Amino acid sequence: MPSIKDIMQTMEYGPAPESNAEVKAWLSARSAGIGHFIDGRFTSANGDLIDVVNPATEDVIGRVAKGTADDVDAAVAAARAAFPEWSALPGHERAKYLYAIARHIQKRERFFSVLETMDNGKTIRETRDIDIPLVARHFYHHAGWAELVADAFPQHRPVGVCGQIIPWNFPLLMLAWKVAPALAAGNTVVLKPADLTPMTAHAFAELLVEIGLPAGVVNIVQGDGETGAAIAGHPDVDKVAFTGSTDVGRIIRRQIAGSGKKLSLELGGKSPFIVLEDADLDAAVEGVVDAIWFNQGEVCCAGSRLLVQEGVAPRFFDKLKARMATLRVGDPLDKTMDMGAVVSMKQLSRIKTLLKAGEEEGATLNLAPVALPEKGAFCTPGFFTDSHPANSVSQVEIFGPVATTLTFRTLDEAVALANDTRYGLAASLWSENVNRAIELAARVKAGVVWINATNMFDAAAPFGGYRESGYGREGGRAGMLEYLTTGWDKQGKVRAASAAPIDVAPATGKADRTAIDVTAKLYIGGKQARPDGGQSYTVYGKGGAAIGEAGLANRKDVRNAVEAANKATAWGGVTAHNRAQVLYFLAENLEQRRDEFVAALAATGAVAKPEEEFEAAIRRCFWYAAQADKFDGAVTATKSQHVTMTVNEPFGTIGVVAPDEAPLLALLSLILPAITMGNRVVAIASQAHPLIAARLYQVFETSDIPAGVVNLLTGERDALAKTLAEHDDVAALWYCGSEDGSRMVEVASAGNLKPIWSDLGRLRDWLDPRFGQGQEYLRRASQVKTIWLPYGE
């Protein structure tokens, strides 16, 4: 035993273990096996059992039942039966339950902290000081939303039964992120915890019994990936919420395509941690500790790519090595430890394989000089130097306590490196120059941006990613909207299954040649363009008479249109006021051709009241012009000494596929909200009535809409829609076509996981402003970026 004098000389920590006696007793009482929580009751642990291992000791601490299809059926049936009564409760009554959950979490903070540490391997410091307090915070925050939901979200209703699948890195916190908003909105839940870390979910179920939550409102089914697939694919589940790997996110997207289920995905990340030359380097080094060595690096938004400006890179890396040498790795129940164990030996093996690959590709692995425990899934923290953007460790999510590094010279180079990833979950920016930091925050493609901070979370701050990091948000107003629906876009009559046939042969019958023949073209990059294939197809109008020909676009035309749209990035930087002026000017120019468009609509034979449709189109232009500078973000109340801003950003290039009904109004109703929010559009016009679009692009040409902002194609709807859905440079897609087409585009979108808004082949009353325009269109045309700024003393 060292003397006090020796300790004062070395400043070494003594052991400070947290007692786990109560948790061990709780586990011992359940050693026979843990079943599911269905309809307010705990089932017996029958059938196949899954061992639950403490990764720090490799001891089996419990066994849970593997959920079967019958278990999932029973849980979904219980949730469905409980939904009418739970959703009909006044918000105040639901708020009382959520408040009770929050209070009881706080009363059991130490128990849950110790259990989470034993189950997951993370340190008691993190579970005690971060995870469990945030769990309580989420239930408190959403108790408030339950109280306010009727006033805050008018014309919205709960989605129904929510299937939720959570990961193993933050077991109880991810449960809270999903369960709290679902219950606040009036939904019922079937949740599957990760099979590696199911214990705190079971303890949470016991807490629900303790507070008297009505049976069936929350159901928890233990199991593995097969169980999760059964929940996601269950026909009576109305919404799927998944947090996990991007590969599994793609599987779920394809699995539920065409089902009409609402979907939110929070997936992988390879987040940049950018250090500018004017940064406080010591603060940034501490930021790295929180960015990549927090939670053993098992964090989807971990700052795993360190990008450092060349002038300070040597000093920064020296400081980082010195700080890394002070890290302590060991028993996670010891309160002096900085890092515990990764979640399993299998995960440790995966990490080591990736690190070996990084070294084989020429990168240098700098490891902390720590002695790891002889037993357990412990991983040495470190970081790579001499890595390159193309290295596998620079692109693949390691999900362990090791970062890669790159250097840059200019701000433009920093942005290019930061965005050189298929992910877009988070970014951490370090600079003492607020102007440079905010410029970077705007240019980095990430759903969450921390300035001079990292890995900060709060229930009021929306969290979620761009690109292949998923879509949807958790937390705040945006998170609540994931569990609410208007439902109007799925309520119309079924649209005809097939569009008008494409006929490229000469039309039979004599055409009216009293006027000069008009060649309808495509509209790409601000110019009229002939179809790449040189084909046109016959358009038929009133009485089945041929009234002209329209260009038959192909895959190459789609690629050209997307390329043109992606060059028109300046549109997203135009002020909202200027975008509004362009939309007013569009209405002005459209109005001057009223008689021409009314006659063209009448000639289609498909528009009963052409004058009414045209007038509605003018009003729609005015409505979105009015909204351009009024669909705002917000400053949210989160942590002290910070301002947390939520900003509505454009997606980039949005594909829109218009239906045959209301060929002018529907097309404009899809284009206008997208460009109002600063997006560029590649639009597929009505297949049956494309000549309206040919007239419309002549209006666009004279309305100050920059080249490439709106691109119009005509031709075979679903063939073009499939190409748009598959295109990696299309960031989102809105589809109004057939039910089969809706399924097709949702499957095809899984490549880059673009969000899809499809109407499942249901007709929409485009003349009615309740369905043809509104905040839902603007929300679907934007993605929320959450920016954390230092503020205050």
C-alpha cells in the first residue's frame, strides 16, 4: 500500500470501485432467464435463450429469451389493443405517466447506472453522469410535449403502433429517445433492445409496472436480428424507428417498401473533428477525449476523423499524444477510469481487424501507453497519423477508440475533406474566430454541428443525420413530428395502376395543321433540350385525338438533368426574400399566359375546370412566395452557456414525380415548395399530359429562375422515377404514381438512403389547400441542422 507521500509524488489514482451488490442480487433473482414484457406482464423465458455477457469480466450475467414470430404477434396485438384508449387520453394524462417515469428513473439512478455499466462495459462515470440523467431528461421533456401536443401540432394525430429497434452502445438512452416521444404523441410501442445489452430495458419494464402504465402501451420483446426483422415487417406496425448500422438500415428500407409505414433511421457516421490554426489547442485536445475516447469510441457521432490545419498539426498531435498517455483503461465500475470495455469480444476482434488493415495501408497507429486488464474486451485507445482519405480506416466506421488524422491548408480543403464521406451525422469545429466557425458549420454536410464542443446532447435539440447517416430526427419538435401524422396524403381513392401508354409510332388519324408544328422538348440546365434518344411519343387529348408529341426522356437525360441541378448550388445561398421575389415573378409571367394555359388544360380532356386549376396554380405560387422567408428554424433551450440553433437546410437536388391528374397544378405543387426551401428539382411531368410542362418551361425561362434550379423531363413515369430513385446525387424523392411504383422507388432508394415521400398510389385533391400545399410540403423539402454555439459566461 503506497504512503501518502508516495501518492503525492506520483499523483496516481487509488481504486474507487462502485458497489454492484444490489445489481448482482437483482440479476441473481432472474438467473433462470428473462422473458418478454407483453401486455403489461412478463412472460416466461422459454425456447432459445441468449447469454448476456459482461464484456469487462466475460462473465454471463443473465439470459434472455429470443423472441419468435408468435411473441412479436402477441406484442403487436397488445399494442394495437391499447392504442385507442391511450391515444384518446388527454395530453395531460399522458404527461403524468411520462413525468412519473422520469421521477422513478431519478429515484433509481444508481441502480440503472451500475446495471448499464455491467451490461455494456462503459464506465460508471459515463452512465452515472451522462446516460441516466439524459434518460430522465428525455422523459421530463416529453412529458411537456404530451401536455402541449394538441396545441403545438394541430391537425396531427398519433401514427399508431411503433416498432422500435435500438442498438447496444447507449441501451437505456436510446430506449428513452424512442419511447418518450412515441408515448407523448399518443402512440403505443413494441421495442426490441439489442441482444448484447438487454438488461436495462427489462429493468425499465419493471419500472413501468411500478408506475402503473396501462397494459400494452409499451411492450418489450427480447431477441436478435430476426426478432427485429419480424417487428419491422409486421403488417400491423405503423411506424419503424431504427438506430444501428447503415447496412441494416438499407435492409429495413427494402423490407418495408410500399407498406406505408413511417420510417426514421439513425445510422452510421464518420464524423469530422476540424481544428483550425486559431483554435485553443488545449481545449481541442480535451475535445478529442470526448469525441473518440468517450464510450470507448462506440458512438455513431464520434469525432473519428481529426482534420487539423497544417500550421498547428505537429503541436496538436504532440499535445494529443501527451494527453493520451494519461488515459486510464480498466474496470468500468472503478470511478477513476476514463475508458471501460468495448461491448463484446466480437466487436473487439472487428476493431483489431480494421486497425491492422489501416497499418497495412501505410498509416501509423499511435497507441496510448496503457496496461490493459488481462481479461475482458478492452481496447487500447489511439489515433492514426499518415493516413489518407482513401484508406479504409478513413472511410469505414471503426466504432472503437481510434481516430484517423488528416491535415489541410485552406478552409475550402477542410470542407472538401470533411464532406468526403458517404455519411453526414455530426461534425465538431474548433476555432476562436466565430466567423470562420459559422462558415464551416454552414458548409459541412452534417445533421449536428458542435462549435468548440463535441458530443453534447439534449432532449430539446434534434439529433439525426444527412445522407447515409439516415433521416428523421430524435428530440425536440422535429423528433415529435416523427411520431405524428396528418394522414391526408394516404386517404384518397386509389389512382389508376398504369399510366397512359407510351406510343412512339406515327399517330393514326388526321392532325390539325392550321398552326405551325410545335416540337415539345425537355428542359435541362435552363435550356430546351432534345431527348438523348431522339424519340418523341404521341400525346392524346379530348376525345382520344392526337394533340402533339412530347420528348421521350431516358436515363441519360435524367443524368444530364441531375448534373445540371447539382451545378446550381448557388440557389441554396440566395436569400429567402430573393427566392420569394422569383416566385412572385413566376406567378406574374404565368398570369400573362392565362388563356393559353386554360386552353391547353381543356385540350387534355382530363381537367373538368381548367380555369379553376389555373387560378389555383397562381395562388400556389403566391402562397409559397409568402412562406419563403417565414418557415423558420429556432433557438432551443438546452444546456447553459450554449445557444442551440435548429436551421432548416435544403436537401440539394430533389426528384419529383407528378401524377396525371391536375397536370399543371400538381406539377407546380411539387416543384414550388422544393425550390422555396432552396433545393433544385428534377421533375417528371405527367406522362399522359406532358404538353403542359412544355408550356411551363417557357414561363420558367422568363422568370429569373437560375439555370438548373428546375429541370423538366417528360416520358415514361416509372422508368424515369426508378433512375432518379437509384441516383446517388439525388438527395430526396417525392413520388405521385401507382402503388407498385411507390414500392419500386422505395426499394431503389436504399442505395444512398434518400428519404422518399410517396402517396402509395392515392389520389390527392390538389385544388384543396389542405392537401395540395402546406407546412408538410415545406418540412419534407428541408432537413434540420442542429448547431451548438458557445454563449454566455
